[in-house]
Amino acid sequence: MTPGRGARVWRALRRNPAGMIGLVLVAVIVLAAIFADVIAPFPDHAGAVGDFAAMNAPPAAPYLLGTDTIGRDMLTRILFAYRLSLEMAVVVLAITVPIGVGIGLLAGYLGPVTSYALMRLTDVFLSIPPLVLAMSIMGFLEPSALHGMMAVSAMWWPWYARLSYNLARAEKQEGYVLAAETVGAGVPHILLREILPNCIPAIFTKMTIDVGFVILIAASLSFLGLGAQAPTPDLGSMVADGAKYMPDSWWLTLFPALAILLIVAAFNLLGDGLREALDAER
Amino acid sequence: MTASHSRLFGVLLGAALAFSATAHAETIFRMDDSAPGEADPDKGIDYVGSVLAFNIYDALLIPGQHGAPVQPHIATAWKIDGDTYTFTLRPDVKFHSGNMLTADDVVFSFKRMMALGKGNSSLFAGRVAEVTAPDARTVVFKLSGTYAPFLGALVRLPILDAKTVMAHKAAGSDPQMGDYGQAYLSAHDAGTGAYSIVSHVPESETNLVKFDGYFLGVAKSAPDKVRLRYGLQASTVRELMASGQQDMTSQWLPPEVMRVLAARKDVHLLNDYGSGIFFLHMNTQKPPLDDVNCRLALTYAFDYATALKMVKITDTVFTGFPANGPISHGAFGYDPSLPNYARDMTKAKDYLAKCKYTSPDQRAIDIAWITEVPSEERVALLMKADFDPLGFKTTIKGMPWTLYTQQVTNPASTPALSEVYIDAATPDPDSLLYNMYSSKVAATWESASHLKDDQVDALLEQGRTESDTAKRQDIYRKLVARLRDVAPAIFAYEENQVFAGLNTFQLPSLSDDNARFSAEEYGLQFRLIEMAAH
Amino acid sequence: MPPLLRTLLSRLVASVLVLAGVSVLMFLIARVIPGDPARIALGPNATPAQVDALRHERHLDAPLPVQYWEYVRELGHGDFGTSLYSNRPVRTDLEQYLPASLELIAVAALLMVLLGLPAGVLSARFRGSAPDVAVRAAALLAIATPAFVWGVMLQLLFAYVLRLFPIEGQLGANLTPPQAVTGFLVIDATLAGDWRVLLDALRHLVLPALALAMAGIGQTARLTRASMVEVYGTPFIEMARAYGFQERRIANRYAFRPALVPVLTVLGLDIAALLGNAFLVETVFGWPGVSRYGVEVILHKDLDAIMGTVLVISAGFLIANLAVDLLVAWVNPRIRLAGERA
């Protein structure tokens, strides 16, 4: 992507109010998660501590969002849970995007046999509903945040394989690829230097939206008890634990639920804004 | 759907309900328990499985009352001649099918339990040489050696209708017995109990109906129908109770929710206790808790009073009582002369000084709590607050039950400390302590301390083989004293399982100490429920 | 061979191949991950001899391909193995719990179409104005919120606070379910003519079905809007406008129908989301379906039951997609012949 193009996309994004709201929200959430140690009112409440004097306190100063059943500040735990969610999203995408894009590009560029085999493999993965696949992998593993990331990764790469396969198939026919082939460039060179750069904007946009969806799926797993285990703060398991105490202690479940909604919506808004900006630029 | 539509629905529903209330005068008792409910009495071992087995089936003996460990039931009398037990059966016991119960049914039921090898079969495994039925009203058990807890164990041998089971057998591994009616009994029954199964879905609910031909008769005030629902959320149970749609809760509600219910005027509390202990198992095979002094230091550093306060429901009702060892007050082998455990930091420091692990880094311990029981997390945090200042380095980890049961099969992967509630399967302390502390038994979740102690082993064997009751009592007191010295666990408190019930009914066997039975789980007899007059 | 039949056959073959792939995949995951299935199945109290016996009986001591072959052979006989969670054959469990899930998913799919399509049409017709912004914002929220969050929030608002709907379950505590004919509560109640049960069952369906359908409603509204906006840009709509047709007629007659094809295709994909999210929604609402069973068996590491549940759900997904493909082919003759998919 040339600098001039980036600037044009930025200008287009700035004219998109929804996208800008998303950008601001994402920035705020990411910064809050990074500096959770500094801004959280009770940083030690992220770990295995309990304050038996302040158990199950409704929202009021100094606990703005109330406390959980062992007396820990909900706001602190939500901030640290955001950190875990973002870490998961980054790790999952760092694993799945290279694998998925690699397979997709190969399948798109190489002959029909390879492409058929690789695409049927992605079919197998895509024909198990995503959450079901991740859950069943977790069924065989010890539940933890790390294994949750592995399970989500296993269901995520086929989407990138699909996307880059279609992009590569389209680019394959372009003049510049044919030119590179004519001068005898090797397959790695054509894939990585010629085709990949032209696929990056689409992949990047999808990644932005996917941050939200990875967080959503990871929260769903931990809601079912298949993700991070206590005392690690985790949005999904906070909702699940809190639901036991409805409606008397509504804050235990409502605030983590809203927190999930906020972060996923923020990345969606930003992703949609980026996509529209890219389309407009093109 | 709009608000006005749903209001219309509500009106229609209300009218329908009013109609049904006048049309039927029969009483129904509704409660919930953990999922799944196991209908096959030879498989269920948890609370709900036991409750179903005890209400749908009968055994030769049942847990005793007023201090007796067991009392006659289907067997009216028995004779013990060395290792041979001869039982005389009542002539008037009728199965739900209409068949009369005979000695052959007892023999069949024993064989079935042992062939399936699940549930409570471990109480008898390797102990019984032969079971015979010399005539229709006599059953003879020939044991393979002296086994004093045998009578207590019989409480857990449900008698099945052999004819009904065999009429419904499906293909299975045994050429003659097929699947032993397993498919059939997973949703139907073949018992003699005061209630019989109308429908059963393990994940969601069981519907029972009163059996008119029950051999002891059933009081008119007992509910005509019983509906047990499984796996309900705590919040749901709270709401169903508040709106009068459920009569009794399970004992699995978190203290917060139980407290909300206990504060209501239309609710009374019931409880079940007698053999359950909240164990904080200490892994005796892994540093630093392989040193008994480190274990004793923790034993005296633990804040027993605060632990009980955490499970407080009302000012007088707690889901626990102070403990003085692994045997509950009132149970066989309990020694009232021993003091209850209490925090004593002087003693804790003395023991710690004798421990061979000297620095906090050497004294790193991991504490595991079971994620299905949220209140255990609090106890883990309490331990951390108690032990870290003393000079330990604790890490806390929540763990799902299945994972825990796998990890504890091997001392190396067993956590240093883990929290487990365990109660005895029978009125005999052997059923609690043998599996837990005998070094002969393979490691399970009951024996997460992996204790290897010759004195404990010897006393456990003596307890099994001594037939004189007074001498046995003495053996178990010695055993408890020894266990207090070797400290394989912190005996945090005696378990008190508390239920909330609407005032629509009373159940003395779970509320009046004079009406209680000698084993937990038996007290929840639907036939003893007194529904309020209609 | 008629083209429609040929399409059907080729899709069917592809589906069977994919399902075989799924079974291999699940089988490999189950076997490769450490842990002894026989030991897990028998529970902690089993003796080593019992474990060995089961290992032999279940061919766990044989090489992997043999194990797989044995598993498939037993599947062929309708034997899914035994659940250690429920102590029953997995097949019995699946038969017991499948109808409730299908009922829930069917109602959710219906809501998806009934609410999603009109919202999308509305949004496209008034694009840029207030209704459009509202629909788009609502759609974004619907999609960005996990099904379990929808479940918990709907429950809190409509069941706990407003008390308009029951909190959980399939039927009220005071009602007796009708005799099981089909296993589908709504159908059985209708057959039995038991209107009280039917009404109560429908009331119980509303919140879980809505929670389950939310993401799909949002997705459908978005897509309907997008395809209609595209169609609006085509010359024949311009022409219709030039002829002075009413906007409403243009929307309903000319823009909606062509826009329906991509929407239908995506509905097929959304079934995947429905099947996956059913796990969350059934857990929230204590719905006695196959997904709640699935969650329990996964938490209990019940290998045979996990395999069985995943295979059945994947098969359901493939069948649903096949049905949608055929529906699309039937609606739109132009793509009837396009059997080859990328």
C-alpha cells in the first residue's frame, strides 16, 4: 500500500461517522486494557484475592460497578478481562491469518488438483458450525485460556483460506502476474511479492472485524466453562457466574454482558468503516 | 410479540390454571436437583441418584433412627453365623408390576449390581462369596471373609423385580442376561418403593406417582405426584420458589441465593447431615506437604470460624458444623472427647519450625477448588489469607470436576491442597474412610491425600474384620486420633446440606432430629412428606 | 438426467464426503489428544483390568485406521456408543433431545426471516434517513452481541423484571406434557388438542428463539438492505421510477424479488450460527435440547457422546444447506445449472 493510498483511505474514514465512533471506542478500550494496572481502581482484584467485608456490593463508590461474590471490584475485573480478550484476539489472528492466507494463496495460484484438495479440506472445517468445532476441541482438552485460543484458531483459518483463495484466483489473471511468470519468477516470489500485497487491504479489513468476533467466540466458550479458569478475569465466565445471582445481584451479569457488547460493536464499526473507506478509495 | 398479546396469553393461562386447580385435588411435590438424574439404582451414586433409588426401590435394611445404625425393612430378621448372614423376608412386598418380591429377586439384584460394576458395587466387590435363596423367603449371603460393615452396605442394595427386568432385557455382552435391562431401567423402574416412575429424562426431569400397593402403606398427606427437575440455574430456582411454582430447592444453591429465600416468610429451611465432611485434602506424597509438620502447621493456621461464617445462611443456620476429625458428630465412631478444630497460630508456628522446608519458596503450595461449586473459591482465598502470612506461597486454581478426578489418580499431578465434600455411602464409617485412607486402594478423588501410613492401614483392616460393636467403636476412635496426628487433610467442617422449602409441606426426617435417619440422602423420603391440607 | 436432479446428486455426494471428513477430523482430535479414553469412560474407580478389558472391547489397542473403521462400522449399525455422562446409549440421548432443539431452531429461523427481511426492505427503501439508521444500528447491535448475552439480557428484562415470559424450560411446572408422538412438543400438543400446553409451550419458546435469532435477524436485515440497494441502482428500477410507479410498489415488486436470492443463500449460512449459538441459548434457558446435552458431555469429556453430537449437528447443517441450495435453484432458474462451487 502506498503512503498516498493510506492517506486517501484515512480521509474517507474520517468522513464516516460510524467508523470514527468505532475507531475512538477501540482506541479507548485498547488503551484502558493496556494501562489497566494504572487506571483500575483496585488492580490487585484482578487476581486471587477476596474482600470478605465487601462481598456482593451493589454499584456505589468506591465500587462503581459493584463487587462480585468474593468482594472484588467489577470495574477492575472488566478492565483486566478486556486485556485478556484482546490478547486472545491478537494471538488467534497471529496464528490463523498466516496459515489461512498461505493455504488460500497456494490453492488459488496452483493447479486444479491442489486447489480442489485444499478447498475440500476447508469445506470440512466450515461444515462444522464454528462454535461447535471449537467446543468439541475443548471437549478433549483441559479448559484454559491458552487452549481456548488453540480451539478458536482451529476454526478460524479456513475463512482466511477462502478469502485469499478467491483474491488469488482473481489476481492470477492480472497482467502483472502474467508478466512476472513470463520473466520466470518463482512461485514464492509471485505469491508473496506480487499477489499478496494486493490482497492485504481486504485481509486487513477482515482482521479488524474479526477481532470483535474472536472476542465474541472466546467469550462464548468461556461462558460455557470452556475458557479461562478462575481467578483469571474473563468476560464470558463473569456473565455465566453472575447469571446465578439474577435478579438480586443484577450487576454481576449485566455489566460484563454490556462490556462484551461494547468491544465487539466497536471493532465491527471500525471494520465496516474501513471497508467502506477502501471501497470509496477504489 | 407485543405486550398486549402476551398479557392476553397471561389471562388465558391464568384461566386455564384456575380450571385445573378445581378439576384435580391431587397434590404434587416439586423440587430440583443436579443433572443428570440417574434412574437405574445400580448406577446412581450422587445425591439425586440416591434419592431416586431410595424412593423407588427398597432394600433388605434401611438406615436406622434414634441411634441405631440400621433397621429391618424387607428383611424382618437376620441371623449371623460367622461369615454367613441369613435373612428372612417379609411375605407381603409387592413390586410396581404386581409381582410379589421373593428371595430370587434379591439374588438377581445382587448379581446385576455386581455384573454392572457401577454405583455402589464397590461396597461388595470381593467381599461376597455366594448369594443363595434356599426358599422364597430366605436369602443367604456367604462372605469371603469377615466384613463388619456388611449390614450397613445392604442399605445400598436395591431390590429389583427380576421378572420385569428380564422381560425387558435388550441385546448385551452377557449371552444370558443381555444388557441386564439397562436400556429399560434408564427410563423405567422395577421397584417396590412408595413411588414409581411415570416419565424420566435424565437431563431434564423425572415424574413419579404414589404406589398404592406399597407394603408399608403411604400416608394420605404424602404427595400424590412428585416432579424432580434437573440442572436448573440458581436464579431460576429462586424465581420458581418465590412464585410458588416449586416446593423445595436442592442443596446446591449458593449461600447468597439461599439467604434471599430464607428471608421469606413462606419458606422454611430443611437440612441433611450426618456423615459428610468438607475435606481439604493435602497431598502427602509431594513436597512441601509430605512433611507432617508442614501439614499440621496448615491445620492450625486454617481459620475454621471464618470458613463457617462464609457459609452462613441465617444467624442460626450454617451449611456446616465444627468438626473434630473425619467422622461427624452422632455417627458411629465419633469421639466426643476430642476438641473441635480451631485456629491456633502458636501451634501453627511451632509445627512450622519443625518442618524440614524452611523458606517460603520451598513451601509453595497449589490450591485447587472445583469450579462447579463457586463457594469453594472463597475457601481457597481464605486459605491463601491464612497461609501466606505464616510463610507459605500459595497459588489458587479453579478446576472442573472431571479434570480434578483425572489429576488426582497420580500423586505427582495431584494439587498440594484440594477442596472436596465427601459423605459416607452407608451408615458405617468404613464406607467413608477405607477408600480414602487405605494405601491398598487405587487413588481416586476420595483419596487425593495419597496417605501411606501403616498404623492407619492396620486400623482400617481391624475395623473391617472386628465384629464386636464396642470394640469396633474403639478402633474407629483410635483411627480418628491417628488421622488427627498424621493430618492427611484439614477437616474444615462437617457438612450440613441445607434446602429451602415452601411452607406448603413439612418433612420431619429432614428437620426434626428425632425423626432423622442414620445415613444422609435417605431422609428425603417422599412418602414421609406431609403436604399442607387442601 | 434433469439438471436439478444432477445438482442435487452432486451436492449430496459432496455432503457425504464432507461428513466423512468431519468424522475423520473429530476422530483424530479425540485420539491424538492425550488421555486414555477407556480410563476416562470408566471413571476413577475402575481397576486396571477393567480398563484393559474396555480398551480391547472398543479396539482402542488397535492401530488408528482400524479403530476408525470399527467406529464407522458401528455407526453403520446405528450404534453411537454409550454416554458415560447419562449411562445410556448416545443414540437414545440424541433421539430424546433432538426434537426440542429442532423446534427452537425452526422458530428462530422463522423469526430471522419474518423480522430480518422487512427490516432490510424498510432500511433500503428509506436509505440515508432515520429508519435506515435505526435498522442499521440495531442490526449492528444484534450481530455484535453474543447469543448468551442476548439470552441473559432478554431473560433479565422480560422474565425477571416485566414478567411477561417464563424464565426457562419448555413447559410450565404445572402442566403435563402430551403423549409423545413426534417428540416435538408443539406438534404433539396440537395433535392431542391440548391448547393449554400448546400455548404454554409457545410462550416458553419466545425468549430463547429470539435470543437465538438475534444475530441472524441482524445479518438478514443487512444483506437484504445491501442487495436491494444494489438492485435499486440497476436500470430497470430507474425505468420503473420513470414510469411513475409508487415507491412502495417498486420496493415490493421489483427490488425485493431479485434481492431475495443472495439473502436466501446467506440464510443457509446463518443456520450454522443458529446451530452453534443453540449451545449458548439452551444453556441460558435450561432448554432440554441436544445442545445443552452437548455442553454437558463436553464438560464431562464424554468422548462417544461428543462425537455423536458433533456428527449429528454437522449433518443437520449440511442438510439445511442442501435444502437452501435447492430452494435457491428453484427460485432462480439461472443458477440451476451452476453445479460447480468454488
